[in-house]
Amino acid sequence: GSSDGNWLIRTNIHLQERFIYNVQDNNGNPSAEEDRYGFEPARVQFLLSGHVVDPSWYYNIRVNQGTQDQAGLIFAYVGKDFGNGLKVQMGAMQSQLLREDIVATQYQLAVERSTVNYIFNAGYMDGVQVSWEGDKFRLFGQLSDGANTSNTNWIAYDTEYALTGRAEFLLSGNWNQFNDFTSPKGSEGG
């Protein structure tokens, strides 16, 4: 970061390695291998985040290293914090549709998200998001080119535009608690 605090770049690596043991029945075929096992990199991602010009102009970029068929840019957006909880951002970003999808992979409770989430999520999309966060309410509105359209050309899908909205009410705790699915033992409930 710059000494005046107006420019900042953070670099992070997100790595999830897993061991899989698959018990298979050879169905009476003695030449078929029964059990298979091994390690695989479930996620290897490079993250850049920070702000430019002044702290109110922020950016966030996440790139997948390319395990199997998931290579390239996951999301990249730039935004402006206007103060009093109002933010506007544009680029490729996470849909604000399902709560389980909004929580980043490094804060999930299990290795993967639920099957229900994978069936109904809207994934990443290209568009504009306006959000407002108050003490007890949080609102999100997105105008995009549709579900799972991140990093695509404008002509790639039949959807001309999509609107996504989300409203949240805070009963107790603080909004930062909801970046994760759990909280430390003994901490305030959210």
C-alpha cells in the first residue's frame, strides 16, 4: 500500500487439497480395480483485492489455477463506496440469490456446497450491483445478463437481462458474522 493509504493491493492464495477413497465393486470381473484413491487439488485460487485512488474505490479479482475443467477468471469487479452503507460495483460477480453460494469457499463448513445449492444457484454473472447496508437491514439489487454468465460476451446467451434482489434483516450480532457459517464458541449469536 501507499504511505498515504490511497493505494492498496492484497495478494492471497486459497488452497484446498483433499484425499478421496472410492470403494468400487468389480462385479465379478477380477481384472477390474476395486478401490481407487488419491489426492486432488479441489481449489487453487489466486486472489487480488484492495483499493485505488482512495479507499472508496475497491476491486476484487479471483483466478482459478485450472484444476480439471475449471480454469481462468472466476470473478473480477470494481466498486465505489459512497458512504452511509451505499455501494455500487460492476464486473463479473457472485449472484446474491442463495445464502450458501454467497459465503466464500474458504468459509464453508464442508468440502463442497450442498446439492440443492448446485441445482438452484445462479453462479457468477456480469453486471452491476447496488447495495445498501444499515444497522438492521441490508439490501442488494443486481442487473445482469443472467445466471452463470460470468466472463461471457454479451451475445453468448438468450437472456437479455436479469434482475436479482436480496433483502436481509439482522436480529442480533453484526453483519461481519455472516461472512462465515459458524462463529467461535462463546461469541454473540447472529
